[in-house]
Amino acid sequence: MLSTLQTFQFYTRDTSRIMDQIKSDPMNKRDMEYYRENISKVKSVDEFMSDYRLYSYAMTAFGLAEQVESRGLIRKVLESDIDQPLSLVNKIGDDRYRELYKAFNFTGKTTEPAAQSASQIDRITEAYSEYRVVASNSARQKLDAYATGIASVKSVDEFLQSSAVFDVAMAAVGIDPAYASKSFIRDVFTSNVADEAAARGDNRFVELKAMFNFQPDGTAAPGGVQSKLEMNETMRRYYDEKNLLSSPASAMNDIEYWRMKMPSVRSVDQFVQDPRLLDVALRSVGLDAGIQSSEFVGNILRSDPDDPDSALNQMADTTETDRLIKSQYRELRALFDFRSDGSLAAGMASAIDPANETSMFDEYLKLNASRSASSDRVATSLYKIGVVNIETVSQFMRNKNVYDYALKAYGIDPATASRTEIMNVLRSDPGDPKSYAVKSGDPRFVALAAAFNFDESGKIADKRTAQNDKAFSDTIDRYAKSVAEEPSALQKQVIEKTTNAYREAIADVISVKDFVSSKVIVDYVTAAFDLKDLKLTPSKLSEVLTSDLDDPNSLINRMDDKRLRELRNAFQFNSFGGIDRADGGVQSKADRIMVEDFFLRQKYEEQAGAESEGARLALYFKRSAENIKTAFDVLAEPALLKVIQTAVGLPAESGQADLEAQARMIEKRVDFESFKDPEALSRFINRFVALWDSQNGGGAGGFDAAAIILGGGGGDGSLGIF
């Protein structure tokens, strides 16, 4: 018979081969296959516990085989709330029960599939706000280039050759420059094809022709292709087409128009007949030009504020609203110097004093910014109201408030986007290299696909997330412990700041490529899973995260590193680097594989125990040592206590002392910190197995190691705590 030391060394030296034998054992293989095929069908604790093969398999995996018949206890554990300190799973104080609980989602709050989660809605509203700023800046830059370019254009051919000019001009009349025929546009300016198009109901080309001053031979008319006023009008049309009329850049364009046009205004009629001038003036005092009558505005501007019978003083002032509007019109009248007949006094350079004009511009810009913000809030509100009721891609396409908002958020123009293309994008998996969105090569499409939870059939499905809530919480706990077991106030601040950065970064991950390219994420998980010494390259990390845990030949299984398996289990990447959807069952694939690992580990230790109970205790201690922090961790595990008592020469009778006394005896003899050193741990275990052999006659003896590991200290399978 082999000694305990020889048996222990055999099992630790040739682990892979022994594990392969255990996996191939017909009975073990049948049990694993049954669990693999059926656990995903389970929806409740009742279904789980009524299927004895599933239930006993899981109990064996967590070292609780002797507790299989304690169904009432196990049910209470599985139905506990681990977030409540006084719940049963926490009161037991046995990590095996906690690990069993955490491997399932019997009590977790589940959510129905939705087009977007709350976090996705938050992110798309952020993207929309960013789009508004970026779009405004981009429009201003394009129009600056347009102004420079149009000034040098001398012919239609030069117009067509300048993309800076051509693209803006087309967009200003609602024509997509990418699809505009330049030969046809040339004919628009040099022939009557614009009139022919208008006869068919398309007025865009007539409008385009009227915007520019080309002669029939295609050359610029005397005075240039566009005057400054005409250029300004083109810019305003462009802002309008891009839904940016309320942007700061558009407001400044309106002020520039005012400065060019207002000096020529010599009467009230001229003023109120110019919609742009009227709009600036009315909005500067808080009135809406779209509501107010230009005729009424004219009457107010002719009013004598000191005449009680004037139109201004005759305005109603019964209600708060009446009084507000009247005060706004009084403010408007005070800006201008029109006489009662609507004319200007002889010698006046302008209808508005420069000081009043400057004040008006300031108010216009301020109120325009408020209007813009209000418009965005309305758009966001309508979007949020609409998106919660979306269940299919078809519904998304039909809801204009949702469709326009979502596309704009990612810089896609709803007016020119192909609706068929958008439908295909929304059905795509943003992490699949073969999906429509990814193959398009357009990052906007990938971002749009990732923002929604539609499946390939166009119906709402569970959200793809790199980590589920449980794995995310576990990663945070690991990271905090990697900083310090008992962090200081300053360390807590660092942990919180770093974790918040990780939370934001991981939420944006839609593929393993995103993951490995984020320094925030890589640094965080490397610390959390204690991987700094491995110095994993991005490609190697990608291979680990996409390895198939079910494939014995995959990298993750060939490397045989517990830390890497735990990292792999913490994320939901598939083999091509995308993200698998949650299957909605009581156990994720990662947890199912973890249970399988634990099952094989138990069988491995059982097999070793059949040859030497001391070897099994040694193997159990070896895998548990990293979690031993204090003597009380040892006292809570009879198998660990037996190893410690044997290795340091504590008599079994010492277990009769109170817990505090036992803890002091153990702490005087054992340096738990040294267990982090593999060599120190190895020496400690070798000491145990040698002493075990000397006390039990080689591999034989009356001590039932299996009972201690599986059942607790009583020898009858009880926990000894009830």
C-alpha cells in the first residue's frame, strides 16, 4: 500500500491524467451530460429539488452529498437572501452553502426583455446630447469651408468639383450629395431640367437653381455666384435640413443676417415682412414668431406707449398670461424707434439703437440656448415614452420620435438613411464579425445595434452584457480585496473611484476587442483575479476570454490555471468574441461549468480518499488554504481543523475547549499568511501527511476523512450547529 505522502504526490503530480479518467468514467460522464442538458430547463427550486439527478449532482459538487436528504434546510438556503446578514445562508457560516447558493439564481430579480434597459436609455440620451454638440460644431466647420469655397467659384464646373461647396448646397435643399448626379446638377444650372422636375412635383432643383447666380453658359454672373446675404440664406437652409436651427451656430448666423439686412429697413412693414428679422426680435423678448401675427406686431411697433388708446395699451391684461404677453410686447416696442405711421425719422441710420441691438442679441442668444435645451428635453421625453412600448424592429421603424432620436444619437441622418439597412442593423449582433452591422464597416451602425436588444428575428430579447450582475459584484469584491483585506479610508476612496471607472467601461463593451483594448478594464480585472504575474498580452487575454470551457483542448483548459478559469467564468464572451445573451434560466453557462468543475474535483478527491483518507484531507486542505485567514476559518471546517491539529501536534481533546481558547492555540502555532507561499504550503502539507502516516499506519486508519469533508464534525452527517 502506498503511503499517504506517495498517494498525495501521485494525485498532485498527475492531476490532468487522473481528471481525464474521472471525466471518461461512464457513470460520471452520464451524470455530467444529464446535468448539462437539463439544468437550463429548470425554472424554480421545486423543479430543481424534484429532479434527484440534478439535485444530488449539485450537492456532490459543493461537498454536500451527505446533506442531500436535508431538503428543508437546502430549500431554505436556496431561497435565502444573501444580502441580508441574518438570512440562513449567512447564519450557517459554511462557505459550501454560500457557494451552492451563489451558483443559482432562484431568488434573483428577473426582468422582462425590453428594447432597451434603463442603462441603455441613459447612454443613448447621453449620446443624443453629444450628437447635438458635435453636429452643431461639424455644421459650423462645414459652413466655414463653404463660405471660403463659394467665394472662389467662377463656374458650374468649379461648383461641382468642390465637395465643400457641392455637399452643403445639396444638403441645403434636401438632396443627399452621395446620390446626386453631377451631370444632372450641371443641367439644372444651364438648362430647364429644374422646371421639368418641378412639373413632376419636385421643387428642390428649382430652389437650388435660384440659390446661385450662374449664367446659361455655366459661368458666374457679374457680382459672383452668391452675395453674402444669399450665402447666409443657404447656411440657414442647411441648419434647417440638419435640424440645427436652435443651435448656437445657427443663432449666430441669424444675427449676422440681421446685421446685414437691418440697415436697409426703413419701415415697420419692411421689418415685419422679413420672417428672419421678425423671429430674432420676437424671440429676444420671449415671444414665438410662429404664433404671433406679423400684422399685430406691426400695430404694436406703430403704437405710442404714452397713448392709452394705442394697440399696445389696449392689449388685454386680465390674466397672468395676458400680463406677461403685454409686458413682452412693451419690451419689444421699446427696442425700436418707428414713428406712429411706421416710418423712421429723417436722418436715422437704423430702426434700432446700437445699445438696444446689443442687448437684444444677448437676450436672443440666451433664450435660444434655453429653447434648444427645452427642445432636447422634449425630444428625450418623447423618446423615453415611446421606446418602452417597442417590442419589435417594425414598431421601432414606425415610431418617428424613437427612430429619429436613436439615429441622430449615433450621427445617422434619418432623412437619408436606408430604412432596410437600419432594420438589418438592429437585428445584428454587434459583437459578431459576420453580422450585418459589423460587416458594414460603419462604427455608427455597430453602436446602434449595441444600443438595442433585438434578436435576429427582430423581436426584443435579453440584453447582451459582458458580465451578469452576480459576476460583476464578485469582480468588485475581488478587486477590493486585492487592494487590502481591511482598506483604509484613503484606499476605500481609491477602490470606489476605480470601480466606478470600471463600471462605466464594462457597460460599453460589446466584444472582446473592446475589453482588451480598455486599459481601465484590463488593469481592474488583472488585479481582481491576481493575474499580474502572467503578463497576458491582448491577444492571449482574448484567447482566454473566448476559450470554450467545454473543450478540453481549448487554451483555458490547456493552461490549467484556476485564476484564468475564474476570469473566463466571470464574462459572457462567445467563441467569436461577441457576447452571449443570458439564457433566462436559474444558472448561467459559466456557473454550470463551475459546478461541473467542482463535481470533478469532488470525484477526484473521493478517488484519492479511497486509497488514502489522509491524502484526501491533504488535497482538500491544499485547495482551501488560500481562503484561510484566521483560526476561526479553521474551526468552522472540521476537515481543515483535523489537518491543522495533526500537523502542529494538537491533541483531538483540544477541541473540547471553548472556541476562543482553541483559536489562540492554533494562532500561536500556525502562520496563515505563509499559506500564500506555495513552497511554505507544500512543506506544511508534507508535514501533515507524514504525521498522518505515523499516527494511522500508512494509508490505513480509522479516521473517516470523507465524513469530515462532506458531513461536518459529528460523524453522522450533521452540521453540528442546530
